[in-house]
Amino acid sequence: MHDSNQLRCDIRQFVIDELLMGDAASMLPDGASLTEAGIVNSTGVLEVLMFLEQKFALSVADRELVPENFDSIDNLVAFVQRKTRAA
């Protein structure tokens, strides 16, 4: 089980470093849609998927690749928490 504050920080840092190329100034609130803001596209979802699988030792099924799980930092945190609780 991961500490939720550390989990949020790790995911936010990944978004800043990898998807925003270090531009923290353009970071949105944790509940904002990453796709609507143009931060994540289909390639970005795959980058996020690989990050989650590697960083948190998760196995993500194709059916889980939905906006409810991947479209905001809040959704990503909740998804990882659910997956780690289930494991």
C-alpha cells in the first residue's frame, strides 16, 4: 500500500517531468482533465500506463484504460489506490 500523499506527488511529478517536459507552470489542478487540457493524448496514456506498471508494480487491463482511471491526477491516484488495495 502506498501513502496517498507520496502517491499523488509521484504521479504529479511524472506528469510534470514527462508530459509537460518539466514545465510545472502549466500544471493544472489535480482534478482537471489531462486530455481536455491537451496534456495527454493516446501516446500519453501509454506513457502513463508504463509509468504506473513500473513504479507501482501494477498490471493494468485494457478495459481499465478509460478516462475514469486516467484522465486526471485525482483519477490516477484513486486508480492506483484501488489496484494496490485489491492486490
